[in-house]
Amino acid sequence: MKLVTNITINYRPVSLLPQFSKTLEKLYSKKLCNFINKHKLLTDSQYRFKTNQSTSLALTELTEETTNSIDKKKFAVGAFIDLKKAFNTTDHELLIRKLEKYGMWRVALNWLRSYLRDRYQFVKMGEHKSECLNIVCGVPQGSLFGPLLFNMYIHDACKVSAIFVICWWHKFSSFWWKLTATLVHNHLRNL
């Protein structure tokens, strides 16, 4: 399928990062992964950008949860949300506060804050270039640890409710409810 070039949603920002930055990111990413694993910060329901996880495992979990619900005479309702533009919405200060809450060292947080701020973007088409604007949210796409930072930003969404099962994979988030008929009836009656 050929990309339609005049439709803006077919484009995404990519950060042009110097090689030195990528070297620092690799070191930082390794430390951040060790921190996350040591403190078990990511849930088992996250399959994207996680070592030894895959879309296949996410689909297996989805199938098992749905089958188990049906076998137990419960309802299974699924919703699938496209998160491909979500990297652009990561609030830098909220991400820093979350990492601080999880116990990340102040020196690492200061480095990350410095890494995320004072970034600028512009659009260039042919010879035309827009003005530079400050980037106030989003993790750098094309960076080594941008996906890991995004995982940390959204990981607590997996814990929103006991009746939700949330599973993150590839460019989609899936969540489905395991509900008993009584629970559904009570919720509908209260509407």
C-alpha cells in the first residue's frame, strides 16, 4: 500500500538525536530497566517495549481471559484503543513526578528533566520551513528509551479497576471487562 503524502496523519515526529545522546540513552536505559525490574514497576499486562514479551503473548492472554469468562458464564466485553499517537501526549512533569514517586534517584530525575526540556520542533516541506516551537510534551520518538519512558508513564493505567483487564501491546491498547450477569444487571438498573 502506497503512503498518501498529502494526509498529515500519515506522519509522525522523529527526533534527530546526536550519536553522543544515543550513547547516554543506552546507559540510562539500562539503569532504568534495572530499576524497573528491581522494583517490579511494570505489570505483567504490558507487552510493548518489554523484554521477552510479544504481541503473540498479549493475544494469548486476551484469548484465555475471554474463554475463561465465557466458560464461567460471565460476559466478556473488549475495547481496542489505538495508541500510536500517544507518545506525543506524555506530560514531562507528570512523568518525572511518577518516577520520583517510584523512588528514582534525584540525580537521574534531574538528568531526565534536562534531557526532555528545551527541545524544539519544526516542519519542513521542500524549501519551506515553519518556525521552531518548544516541545512541552511527548517522549522523543526515535530515541532508545522513549518507549520505556512511555511505558512508565502509562503503566499505572493497568490498575484502574478490579473488573478491567488491561493489556498493552504494539500500537493498540486493549481492555476488556469480566462481568457477571448480576453485576451487569445492577449497573444497568442504576443508569
